Amino acid sequence: MIAKNVLDNPVTYLSNVGETRARLLRDGMGISTYADLLMQFPSKHIDRSRFYYTHELTSDMPYVQMRGQILSFEEEGFGRKRRIIGHFSDGHGIVDLVWFNGLQYVERSYKLLTEYVIFGKPTLFRDRFNITHPEIESAERFSRSGLGLRPYYSIPEKLQKRGINTRMMEQWVSTVFRVLHEPLPETLPEYLVRELRLMPRDEAIRAMHYPQSAEHLSRASFRLKFEELFFIQLNILRYSRERNRRYAGYKFTRVGELFNDFYYHHLPFPLTEAQKRVIREIHADMKSGRQMNRLLQGDVGSGKTLVALMSMLIALDNNYQACIMAPTEILAEQHLETFRQFLGDMPIRVELLTGMVKGKRRQAIFDGLLSGEVHILIGTHAVIEDNVQFRNLGLVVIDEQHRFGVAQRAKLWNKGQGVVPHVLVMTATPIPRTLAMTVYGDLDVSVIDELPPGRKPIQTIHHYENRLEDLYRGLRQQIDLGRQAYIVYPLIKESEKIDLKNLEEGYQQFCRAFPDLRISKVHGKMKSAEKDAEMERFVRGETQILMATTVIEVGVNVPNASVMVIENAERFGLAQLHQLRGRVGRGAEQSYCILVTGFKLASDTRRRIQIMCETNDGFEIAEEDMRLRGPGDLEGTQQSGIPFDLHIANLARDGQVVQLARDVAKRVLESDPQCDRPDHAMMWQTLRDLNKSNVDWSAIS
Ligand code: ADP
Ligand code: MG
């Protein structure tokens, strides 16, 4: 029986795939059907247009292809060393083919004095070249599959151990192509293929396996990358259009008393141009009648908090409430402090809601929120609990969004009265543009790309761990000038004990080196009240040095701190290093970041340290981070998730294709607002298929 579409055939229809192999393919490579096989592209191609002769072989050749006959078989060794050797001659000399297992299979499969094409890596052993576990094909069959670039499929080791190899994959793929009597369906509208000079999908997929040339291959891969990114963009943009229709937003037309009073009478310094621009962008969103969904990116210290506060004042001027969510209690408290300082005697009631606020005080806040007497709520996760009800919540600000999961954000939708409040997501982890466009394609992005004036760029210095004396001297100098310092130790879950021990030892060491100073110590194992108290002491300037595991990573603001020492800096990622460094350089003084590492550094690590020493620009660092690690690992992306898996496109390398895909997707949507153009039918169908197994991305993020 044949499935309606050959492409839907299960792989078990292939002659040499039984239940076992089918299971291996499914679990190990995600391959269940013929279509899946075709979409499993080779990891590289090997030039098989050339045959080598025995006398040309050298031991540093990666792979060679030869043509000849097996003259005889011979068994050698005993037990586990037992092997079979085929003496292979190409007419110019002898090469030994060696097998360590499947001995019977070898003798059964290969005939003596028959033309074969062999392929493998030559090694020199006792004056003779041998090739272990060569790939062998009959010369006749070889000439059918052709010369030129031949596919090489990466097979997971587990499958290789069970006898599945690249040659077998190639056979299956070519069988599928053989039984396929129609071209693979085109998924993009014909006019696009023509206009963009894309390779048709059928040709592209064939060429991915069997390209005629390197150029042919690169055109094929461009076509498929484009397709992949195009559907992601189409998906995102279509959703955001739907949302525009579905989610009307509160219309905040007034910039009134509170905003102006603050701007003209309370603001202690002029806004930067970037802050002004971003506030204008936010205001434009909030008065548009559509719900705002904006991502505000700004390097650490760029003044996002103030932008948040002023956006909230616009909500208040329109008689709505606002709330800001911070990832930790310390940060929430700091926001409270900052807001109260900024607002001074303005008639605005700001309250703090964290897990620590209990009993009567908690109830009083709940009452105030419901009656509308509380204008601004600052809090942690506590604010998204179901029992927190507002009279009319108009704006939600989420600070340092990467600490909040998608699901938590989704809960916010329920806080408005039928209408979804405006949402401003702030992040200090700059996300490279290509990634932002892919992951947050439906969020509008504002960027504060300017630091408040008077900041001196932080100087970053790399120290090897044996140069302690220099480090102490530098620290002493700064502290004598009245400044404070952070010393940070990495914290990695699996080795928490060791990390605590490091912190403990470091603490003893610093106490000995600076007996006259007061040193705070903070780590994740402390009770949060204890932690806060210790942190408080540092914030108030009672202690000069704060030694901590990465619990201080996010947000604390101590402008007097001018030194950040990061111990074992090799164990931090770039984004984290940059975040930590951002804790200093907040005052007008010259600040320093000291990265302490061991001597032996992997080349990636060396590169990270080098970048940190070269630049303070968070965006540059984020781009580099993505290049080093690939986007999957970037902070901020895990929870957001890319709607479909990327098989072939690479966000770090294919930025231009992302841009093109986005522009084209926009144009396509504009030309087909009802999604019903007949020449788009296949495209919409493809999108529906892709979406089948996915969550409803429209309602979250
Ligand atoms: P972020 O949250 O973006 O890391 P903050 O909002 O904490 O940065 O701002 C860092 C510091 O800069 C704060 O002390 C803030 O008061 C100050 N600041 C913000 N905007 C300005 C400005 N326009 N001019 C001078 N200082 C500013
Ligand atoms: Mg901040």
C-alpha cells in the first residue's frame, strides 16, 4: 500500500528499514517519513570527482577515493583483535582494507576480482597504507550515482554503532528521489520565486543533497534559508496584525499635569536625546488606540528606570494605574527608593508589594489598588498573583525581562478590565537585531543608545590570578579615595559547595589583606532578609567591599562603587560579564573592572576576555556573544523560544536574509490582508502545517 502522498510514506517502506532502524531514526534524528529524510541535509559534501592511485597516497590525506579490485581476504588476530583484511589493488600497488567487525558480512558482501570504488581515510602502517572500515560501492553503481560533490551526512554516534552510516542515508535519500514522480511542491508564491530569483524548492532540495557545484549548493541553501526565515516572519507579523485587530488598547491622549509637573519641576537633570526619543515612541503607542507591546533595550546605566517612570506618569495623567515588575526583592525596593526620590512631594501614591509584605499592610495595598488610591505598584512576581486586583491598570512595565517566563507575562493579560494594558518590557541584555526581529518580531523595539553625560567609560583589565599584589594595591588606592568595590565569584548550580568554598576562602584572604576595612559577604544560600541587610550595609556605605556570588548580577545601583573584580572570569559568559561590569561606572568617577583568570584559557574564553577589555558597547558584545555561542544559548532567548526550529538558517550569520525575509513577509501581508489570495494558498497551507504543533504565540510574549 502506498500513502496518498509518497512523501508521507513511513521510512519502514524502504527495503532495508525495519522496526529497529525506524525507531533509531525517529529518536536519534527525528526522521519518520520520506519527507523527513529529504529534509535531513548533508553536513558537508566531499569531492568525489577524483580517483587517487596508490603511489599518490600520503598519510595526511583526509579522505581518498580509489578504484580497483580486492585480490584476497585474510583473517588476522584473535578475540577482540580479530580483523579481516582485504588486499585491494588499483593496478599500481596494494592497499589493505581493514574490518574489525561484521566479518561474515564483509566476506558475504564483497566479491573478489570485481571492480569497486572505495572511499576512506588512508593511514600508513608498516610501510603499507590501510583504510579501516572503507565505504565500498560497486563501480557500476558508482557510475550511476555520479561523480562530483557527494553528500556526507552526520549520523549521531548512537546510530553509527547500530550500523547506520552516511552511505546508507545516501541510499535511502536517493531511493526516495527515485520513487518521487512529481516535483516537490513549491511553498512560496510563484511571483516571489521569480522576483527574488530564488531556486525553485524542488531543485533546491535536490541540490542540497546533490549539488552540481559549490555555487549551486550555495544558491540552494540561500533559497531554503530564506524560506525558513520567511515563514517565521510571516507567522509573527500575521499574529501581530491579528492582535492589532483583536486587542484594542487604552487611548492615553493626554500628557497632563503630572507628567509636566515632573518634567519641569522635579527632574534633576536633562533627559538624554535617546530618552526623549524613546518616551515619544512610547507615548505615540499609548495614544494610538492599539495596545502597546514594546521592548525597551538600553545598556546598563542608560536610564531606563526614568523612562519607565515617565511613561507611568502618562498613564496616571489619563486616570489609569501603572505597575512595574522587578525580578528580585532588592531590585523592587530600589525602584521604590528611586521613584520616591524622583517624585518628591508629588501627589502620587507608590506602594511596594513583595512576598515580604504581609498581613494588614498587604491588605491595605490590595484595598488601595482596588479603589484606585494606589497609583503605582512596584513589585516582584507577587504582583501577578490572582488576588492582586486593580481598579484600572493601564500600563505594565517589566524590568529585566529575561527573568520572567513567557507564561508569567501571559498572566498580565488578565489584569486589565477586558482591555489588555499597555506593556513595556525593559531589558539590559541587548539582543542582537537579527535575533530581536526573529524572537520578538511582534514587539516593537525602542533603543536607548546613549549614556547620560559625564560617564567615564569603564576601564577593563585582565589579571592572571597570581598577580594578587597588583590587585590589592589597585583596590587600596580606590578605597583610600573613598570608593567601594565589588568582588564577585561565579556560582554554578552543580558545584555550589565548591563555589561557596571559593567565596569563603576569598573572604578570609581579603580580610587578611585589608584588616582595617569592613567587608560584606552575600550569597544565594543566605536567607533573603539576611542578604538584604548585608546588601543594605554596602548600599549605605557602611562596608567598603561587597563579596558576593552572582546574586548581585541584576540591577543594584551604588554609584559610589568604582571597582568590580570578577574572580574566575573564565567561567562567565559574555552577557553576564557585561551585566556585572555594569554595576560600576554609575557615578562620575573613573571605574574599573578587573577580570581575574587562570593561566590556561581556551581560545573562546580568551576571545571573551579580549572583547570585554576592548569595548563597553553592549550591542557589540551581544553580537559577538551570539557569534561565539549561537543564539540558542543567549540569555533572554530560552524562554521566548523561536516559533519553529531552525534547520538551516543561522541567526548569527544570516542577518541579511532575516532582513530580506521580514521585508518580503510584510509586503506579502499587505497585498493579502484577508489571507485569501489564490496564489498564496499553498503558502498559507504551509504556515498552518508549521504551526500545527505550536503554541498560540499571539497571546503571549
Ligand atoms: P538602567 O536601569 O538603564 O540600567 P538606571 O535607570 O538605573 O539605568 O540609571 C542609571 C543612573 O543614571 C541612575 O542613577 C539614574 O538616576 C541616572 N540617570 C538616568 N537618566 C539620566 C540622565 N538623563 N542624566 C543623568 N543621569 C541620569
Ligand atoms: Mg535598571
